[in-house]
Amino acid sequence: MSKERARRRAEREAETAQRAAERAKREAETARRRAVRDRLARVLPAGTKWSRSTGPLASRRRKTFGLMLLGFFVVQLLTFVSTPDWGLRAAVFVVSLFAVPVITVLVAG
């Protein structure tokens, strides 16, 4: 009977040690995250909040940006599907990168 009790005690102690190791690992990870957050808090200005601007102009700007982004990807997709030449694909990509800001200004103006 004492061998059985000793075996169960050893199992309990092993389980307790495993839980303690897991808890220490979680606490170390939490401390690491807190340290990173504190470093960022020292670098970033205090009170900086990232919020989505609301209102009709902001909504229109988001819609315009989304449509421009969609158009850019559609042009890239159509070029990729219709053209096997990588040089032409790269040229369309570069021209599109330069054209998107220009078109955005023309549309927003």
C-alpha cells in the first residue's frame, strides 16, 4: 500500500511541477509583452489613439481608396492572366504604381 501512495504522491508532485512550469512560462511571456509595450509607450507620443475618422468626407475618401485599390488589383490580375511575358507584367505593375496616385488626385479633385 505504501508503494501505491508513494507512486500517487510522485504523480501529484510531477503534475504540480508541470503546472508551475507552465505558469512560469505564461508569466515570462506576459512580462516580455509588457516590456515591449512599455518600450513602445516610451517611444510613441502619449495619448496617441488610432481611431477611424467619421463623416461624409472620410467615408467618400475610404470608398474612393477602396475602388482605386480594387482597380489596381483588377488591372494586375487581367495582365497576369492575359500575358505570359514577365517583362510586360512588370512594366504594367510599375506604370500602375505611378498612375494610381495621379488618378487618385484627379478623381478626388
